[in-house]
Amino acid sequence: MKEPFMVLDNMKELVAGHIFSIQHFCLHDGPGIRSMVFFKGCPLRCTWCQNPESWAPAPELGFKSRLCVNCRTCVSVCPANAMKTPGQIRSDLCQKCFACAEACPSGALIRFGEFLSTQAVLEELQPEYPFYHKSGGGVTFSGGEPTLSLEFSVQLASTLKQDKIHVAMETCGLFHMEEKQGPGSEPRKDVRELLSLIDLVLFDIKLFQESAHQQFCGTTNRIIKNNLAILARNFRQKGSPLIWPRMPLIPGITDTPENLEGWGGMLAELELNKVTLVPFHNLGEAKREWLQFKPGPKLETPTPESMEKARLVLARMGITCYDPGEEDWPQPSKSSPA
Ligand code: SF4
Ligand code: SF4
């Protein structure tokens, strides 16, 4: 049996990426049993985001006030005098050393994000390889936006592919297909290189109308739509990577007939005649509080009736809707251990 990480020895340099979580035994983000690698850093600020800890690219501190026992250990260990009161951090003084989070005995202070080398992530994934091989699963990059950590994503995906692991990537779609380089600058990794290593792209679509996208996601969607069209054309021409659209269903925001019809028309035109509808859950609100962000607006979760209504609108346009984890993925061949 081949040593899974031998390939790393031949690589010129190891790179690292900011990761806020690695989860195993996931069943909703690609075929088979998967591990999810969550990247930090995202160019969007979606009103309904369930992972606001992914927004900033660098590691950050969260404070769960309900867990604090007021022992003041954090105050006493802080080398920068940045914490005068538990959980109240002066950002101008904080050195992001995370000594407070390490010392906190109750888990009230938490660190979101670690700067991990490719090797460290692979060592976490390696014990899961047998599950991927048996189930036709693999690894899914999510976030945050994996294309923002391009060097790292390329190296991780490249090593996983050499180990014969299926690699999926969930993306917000906002990336530049070609890196602009100044004269004399070092050649940089290109999103196309990453895409050539990815088997499945879970492409998030949200608001069709540009002004609505700007309002609810913080940016326009011109590049996103353009990238979706390019990836769909590439798939038609080359058969890879498989593009699978996903839409969060948020009552009154993404589930309106205008929005569904806008996306339905575009998907039909691109011959992407399927979409996973992801019902909104308000899991991000507590995290916003821990990170001391402004609270988001109160949003409703969709009812079974509103989910069905959305399915019918899209079905009329020839688009088949799936629940997360119920997709009929074209099964990758069950690989034997490398
Ligand atoms: S991260 Fe370090 S500098 Fe910042 S508040 Fe905690 S202990 Fe102090
Ligand atoms: S160390 Fe943790 S539990 Fe103790 S005061 Fe600080 S935040 Fe609260």
C-alpha cells in the first residue's frame, strides 16, 4: 500500500490555509461518506449566513457569555492588556495570540480558525480514507470560499487526487477565472488549475436580480452568473467537473416566484436542469452573538408547503429539485485504497 503523503515530499513547498473546522461522516455535500474542510474567508456577506465565523480570513475570538464563570483567567493571562473584563476585547490592543481561549476553563472563549499546513489537514483526513473508498465518498471543500485560499486548495486537492480521493468544492461562485499578474511578478495559481482537480462543484445560487443580490449578499452577481455559465459550458465540452447548483430557500427572499423563475430560466438555458434546495435554518444567529456582530434580521424557516411551491415553480421550467443528501449523484467508481 502506498504511503498516502509521500507525494508531499516531492512538492517544492508546503502551503497553509486558514481552516475553521474539519468534520467527518458528512452525507449532504456530495456522494458517499465525506469529510468537510471549512475554509475561512468569504467575499459575500449573505444576510442569512449560517457560518459568519467563515467571513474573516484570519483566526478570530468568539465569546459565549452564558458559559463564562467570571474566573478572570483570561484577563490575567492576556499579555497585551487587551481584556479588562472577560469577553470585552480591545481590538486595537489584541495580538491574536489566543492565550485567553487556551486558558479559559469553561469554553466561553473560543478560537475560530487555525492556520493549518496541507500536511496537517491530510493527517486529519487520512484515517477516513477507508470510509471514502467503501462508500464512493471523499472530501468537500466548503467555507467560506475555498478559491480565496488558492495555493492551499490546489495543493490539498492535488494530493487528494493523487491518493484517488473524490474532491468536491462548494463555492459562492465569486472568483476570477484568470489571475491578473503584474509585469515580472511570480506566476500565481489560477482557479482553472483548482477546477481541473475538482470532481464536483456545488455552485451556490441565491438572488437572480442584481440589485437584490447586492442588497442581501453585499456584492453584485455579475461575475457569479458569468462563472456559472463558463463552468456549465466547460462541463458540456469536457464532462468535468460536474456542476450542481444549490439554492438556500429563504421565505420572502429567495423563494419568490420572480427569483425562482429567473434562476430556473438560466439553469434551463445552461442545460443544468437540477438544483438542491437547502431550507434556511437560523443557526448563524448565536454565532453572530459570540463574534459580537450586529444581529441579523429575523428570518423565517420555510414550511413544507413553501418548499413544495418552490419545487413546482422550478419543475414547470424543467428543473428537478432535490433535498440535501437526496441527490442522485452520478456515482464515482468505488476506488480501492491507493
Ligand atoms: S487573543 Fe491574546 S492579546 Fe487578544 S485578548 Fe486574548 S490573550 Fe489578549
Ligand atoms: S477565562 Fe473564560 S470563564 Fe474565566 S472569565 Fe475568562 S471567559 Fe470567563
